[in-house]
Amino acid sequence: MNLKQLSELLHLSQTTVSRALNGYPEVSAETRRRVLEAAQRHGYKANSNARKLATGRAGAIGYVLPVGRNVDLDPHFVEFLAGLGEHALMREVDLSLTPAPREREQEAYRRIAASRSVDGVYLSSMRNDEQRIALVRELGLPFIAHGRALDPAAGYGFVDIDNEGAFFDAAQLLLQLGHRRLAFVNGDTDFTFAVHRLDGVKRAMAGHGLPDAALRHHAAAMTEGNGYRLAMALFRDADPATRPTAVLSASMFTTLGIVRALDQLGLKMPRDVSVISHDDVFPFLKPDSFTVPLTTTRSSIRAAGARICERLVNIITGEEKAPLGEIWPVELVVRASTGPAPRAG
Amino acid sequence: MNLKQLSELLHLSQTTVSRALNGYPEVSAETRRRVLEAAQRHGYKANSNARKLATGRAGAIGYVLPVGRNVDLDPHFVEFLAGLGEHALMREVDLSLTPAPREREQEAYRRIAASRSVDGVYLSSMRNDEQRIALVRELGLPFIAHGRALDPAAGYGFVDIDNEGAFFDAAQLLLQLGHRRLAFVNGDTDFTFAVHRLDGVKRAMAGHGLPDAALRHHAAAMTEGNGYRLAMALFRDADPATRPTAVLSASMFTTLGIVRALDQLGLKMPRDVSVISHDDVFPFLKPDSFTVPLTTTRSSIRAAGARICERLVNIITGEEKAPLGEIWPVELVVRASTGPAPRAG
DNA sequence: CCGGTTTTCCAAAGCGCTTTGAACTCGACC
DNA sequence: GGTCGAGTTCAAAGCGCTTTGGAAAACCGG
């Protein structure tokens, strides 16, 4: 059933039927009722491709999905997607994923832009050497970033969390508890979020007169295995008098590994080691259900997904005309994994 | 730049340019070269919506993304997506996600079908009372299922793993090791995979003369918290003479909780309790990096994603004309978490 | 050199929708 | 009675591509 058939059936023009369906005012109430009723009865739905062609709007937002043999999608992506999806539903937009390996990312964006298959895109996993912003700008593709580039010369829309502040607060708490030998199991510092977090920790340390070099810092992919390995390297065979007394962890997955290593080495939280983890709020893995409930810096990535979608749609429709950066505060939730530093000796 | 402009630029008709670009034979090598070169130079890309309208093909596969306040997307979805994406890239199809709450799922499929925004869909998380198969059939929407309905009257394409066999093998191993009191922390038995797994465990038990009632079976969402809670319920304050000596776990997340509970209760694997977990192969959480490496039933969900995409595209193009069920064997990987049952007493 | 292929190219007709510009109806108003 | 404006409806022109049904050009053997 297409528009032509429906309009013939109703003895009306396609114009009128189209307008009745799309809620334009210049059609009588009675006609609209008839049209709606007939459309309903015959299960008529406008062909989305025809509509897209005619209007120039795609009714979808895009994302370039990084794929490749050794690319692991962040598991938090699914939470982000859930948030995005919830809002997308309200605004009746679809989400179009274009898979692309990193080296063909540019090409993918160009294709998206030229083929007009989406109305806008969101960028995530912002890197230090971020190229995409200039690219999508050049392409005239409306966009919003989840996270931000290092370069503060922003002028584009983004939603980010206050990574610097979060890890400042976390480190600050540890320092106030008397810890002086801190370790930080960070994410890959090619990404800006990891850089910001490191900055936060350093700032807190500087505030207590500690040099950057006093921090045991490790950057790696945020997997359970890496958390375990790094914690083992830090604590196995380490002199209790010089080993770290507190660990900051960038994700619940690394924390999982860290906790496992501590367990195995017989180190107790918070007696021997205090631990603070970042928590993106992942329903399958909750910090308060750990044996020793974890102190965390908490920020819902799902909420971020919803907000990203909301703002991107607004940017596309023009409701948001001068996109700006938005930085969310992060809660520090103190639970049982943090405590006073063990007495020296 | 559109086709018309490009063709004028080349002093050729749109027909010829279109054909040159799309690899049709009726165009001279020289002309094709010129066209390709010009298209390249001016960055011409066919408008995807126009093309879709003209060809009737969408160049995308669809998925109805379950969303809602209390719906948690399975974290494995991201791995599945990675696999799907890898193949989608090769076949140059996009992935279109249509968010929908469960109660408006039907509507979403109808909309997808009527608006022809995708060429086919895949279904996942198959339920016992699966309605979607009949629906997409009625809608004439090409589809493939990840997993399968209970009803063996198949006749549709699916890719599933041998859940029954996997858990039969796992239970069998435990039984052969002398375990007689088994517990099974299963996933939600509204889903068929959980039912199949339970069947497998029961079959193995029956083979050893054990009644179904001898199994401590618990079905719940596969979260770390649930694993912990259920393991605690099984082992805390339990008489060592009657408590389970082995636990089967449906996912690495529940296993995480189970292991935590055992740790906390001072129970050692495999001395006090043997554990076998199902492992979907999640790079952020590996069974062989556990303190006690876990015996697992292993099957890559990423590989399944790739295969699903491959077959769905084939079904759409008609290369696969009589879609059939495909059931993958599951490896049983024996590591250190399983051992002989503790001596009675 | 000619009729018949084969190769190469083209004009025009869709695909199914939106939207412009015009027309038609009808009561109101002067 | 004529004009005006509001309220309805419509025909037709796109949107940018693919594809059908030729036609022109080039090639071929006889």
C-alpha cells in the first residue's frame, strides 16, 4: 500500500492525504479523521526512503562503529546505547551504525555525509590527536561529542564528565586519609579522558606537596586481566614500607582484577590497601555488591547516552543553535574500600 | 555534487555515469575510467536515499533494540555487535537500530517492514513464547534468529549454540568427577537458551540415575550480584555434608559473583567446590586469568555475530534460499576450577 | 559496400513521498 | 452583486537515483 493507492481509495489527492497524515493544518477535521482511519485500517506507513529523499532528512543519527580484529568495543558501549536508545525512541529517530576499521574511519564519515543517510553523528572515545572534529565540520555534518578533545578551543557541542575533578577528589580523599604512596591504574592515555584523570590525580598530589614522580602510574586497556597484572606487579614481592597504600582504578573491570590480585596476595581492603574505582554504572557489575563495597567515582554512562541523543537531535533541528560543552560533575561515593593509610613501618 | 551535475560535467548522460559507477558492462573502458576519475576528484557519492528509493534496497540490516527503564541490555551484545560489524563492513551494509520498549516491539517491526528502511532483521534473545517469528514472517521481512524458539517446527534460519550439549558435557564432567550434589545458577528461563541448558544438565543427571529434584536450580538475570546472592544462599550456613559440591554458572558475570561468595566463605576451588562457567568470550573478562582459572563451556558470541550477518545478507540477496538452523558445538575447556568431589563426610 | 551484430550511449519513465502554487467553495462584508 | 479572505483541496514539480527501451555508432564477414 502506497500513498497513491491510499489516496485513490479515499478519492482524495496525494497532497491532502500526505498532509492529513503529517498533521498539517490545511485539512478539515473530518477529512483527517477519514484519512487516519483508512491508513490505520490498511496498515499504511510512508516509505521511509521516499520520505527521506523528498524531505532531505534521514530521521536517523549515525555512529561509526570501530571494528577490526584487535579492536575491542568498550562493554560500556552497551549501556551508553541503552540510554541513547531510550531517548531516540521518544524523538522517533533510528540509530545507524556504520562499521569501519580505524584506518578507514575518514572514508566512513565522508560516505555518511555524502550519502545523507543520517542527519548527524556523535563521536565518542575522543583521542588526544583527535581528527574527527575537523573532518565532520568540513563535511558539514551536525555532530556532538561524548567526551572532548584536549584542545580547549572548543566551539562544538559535547557532553563529558569532569574526569579531572573526579580523580582529583578521589586522590584528595586518599591523601587526606594519610596515603602518600599512590598507584593509578589508568586507561589508555591516547584517550583524553585518561589524560584528564591523570591531571586530576597530579593536581591533588601537588596540593599535598607530592611530585608527579611519586605516583605509580600505569596506562592500559581497561580489562580485568590488565588490572590483575598491574596490581600483581605493584604488590607481589613489594616491600610493605615502600609499596603503594592506595590504588585508583579507571574502570570496574580493572578493579575486578585489582581486587583479585589483592585477595590472592592476602592483602585486605582497606587495612592494607585502599581502593577507589571509577564506576560508569553498569548493572551487571555493582560496586556496592563487592565483598568489600567499593568507594567509587560514579557517573552514569547511560544518562550520558540519553543526553547525547537529546542534544544531537536538537542540534539537527536547530533548536540548539550554538552548541556548547557540558561537563557533568562526578559523585564520589565513599564505601568500605577506603580507609586511613596503614601506619608507616 | 549529484549525478546530474557530474554527468553534465562529463558531457555524458546520467545513465552512462550511473552505469559506469555501478560496474555495469555496457560502458567502454575509457568512459568508465573518466567517470571514475571525475567522481573521485569531486568526491561524488550517490545519495543513499535516492538510491534506496530507486532500487528498493536499503543496504542495511535492522535490529529492534529493547529499551526501557528496567531493561538491561546484555553486555555481550557489544561483542556480538563487533562480530556483526566486521562482516557488515565486508558486505557494505549498515546496521540500523530501532529502539522499542517490549510492549511496542510489534509496532516497531511493522514500522520497519512498512517503511522498508532495512532489507532484513535479526532476532535475538529468543523466548519460550516467541511471537516475533510469526510476525516477521507475516510481514514478509527476511530474518534470521540468533538462538531459536523452543518449538522445533523450525523452517527458518537461525544460528544457535548447542546449549543443551554444552551443559550436558559440563554436568557430565562433574558427575564423572564424583559430584552428586549439583547447583545450577541459570539465566532467566523465559529465554530458550536457559531452558536448553537446564535440559542438558538434567539429561546428564538422569544418565547417572539422579532425579531432577536433586539439582539446586536457580534462574535469574545473569549479573554479578545475582551470582553472589545465589551462591551465598547455597553455601552460607550450609551443612558441608549436604551442600552442593559443584556449581554450574550461566555467564561469566554470575561466576564472578559466585567466586566472590566462595572466597568470602573461605571455600576453595576445586577442593571444596568445583565450578564450571559458560564463557561467551568477552575480552574484558577472561576465565583463564581468574585466580583459579575457570573450567568453561566456551563459544564466541563475536563469531556468532559475524555469521549471523553473513547469513542474513545471503538470505536477503537470495543466495541462501532455504534458510536452515545451524547449531554450533560448544567446547568444554577444562581448567583448574574443577576437580574430584570432596570425600563425603 | 551492405545487412547484421555488437558496443556504446541516451531520453525518459519510474521509485513514493513532500511541497509549491493555484484553484475552488463559501460565507461575510461593503 | 461583487469582492475578499479563510478554509479546503488538487495538479504537478521536484528529491536523486536506477533502469527500460531504444537509437546511434562501430565493427564484421561476405
